[in-house]
Amino acid sequence: MPVTLENIAVDCANAKRLATFWADVLSTEVDAEANEFFATIKTAAGPTLMFLQVPEPRNGKNRLHLDLATSDWSTEVDRLVDLGAKRLDEHNEYGTHWITLADPEGNVFDLAEHR
């Protein structure tokens, strides 16, 4: 049987709060049993995002990050900032235009523009 990707785990300070941010970003729902220690959200076209409370803070740049994309780029950037994301940097390289943002706990992610 082949290996499948089931979950992407995110260490965090408050699982339900961070899961709620990401559920809003991806227009989905947080699982009903979510709490500050453990929460999940199902994504429409991919693995489950699983949020786990850990005692230590994030140090430095995260080594793994999510890359998102949209055709309504400027509207979505504004929406993500309104949800609590922070703008970090904007790029236009390799034939792609994207912005690097941070979620409310400082985890970096990118939003690319479908052209």
C-alpha cells in the first residue's frame, strides 16, 4: 500500500484559536471537539490541518510553510490581513507574484497570484 499524506501538524500556543484563523482563511470549519490543546480542520482538496498546543514558543523561521494561491489576489491579501495575518514581504520572481505573510502566531505562509 502506498504512503498517503493525511495531516499537516502545526505546533502552536492555542490550537483552537489558530485553527479558527486557518479555517477562516480556507473557508472551512474547525472540528466540533476543538479546544486550546488540539484542533483540526478539513481542507477541501488536501490533508487535514492539525493544530497541537506545545509549551515552547516558535524560534526562528519555520522550515515548512503553506503556499496558497488565488485569482483574486489583492482582495484575498486584504481579507487575510483583516483576519489577523501580517504582511512580511512581496515577491515577483520565477514568473510568479506572491506575498509572504505570517499567521497570528508568526508562522510564515505565502499567497500567490494565479494569472
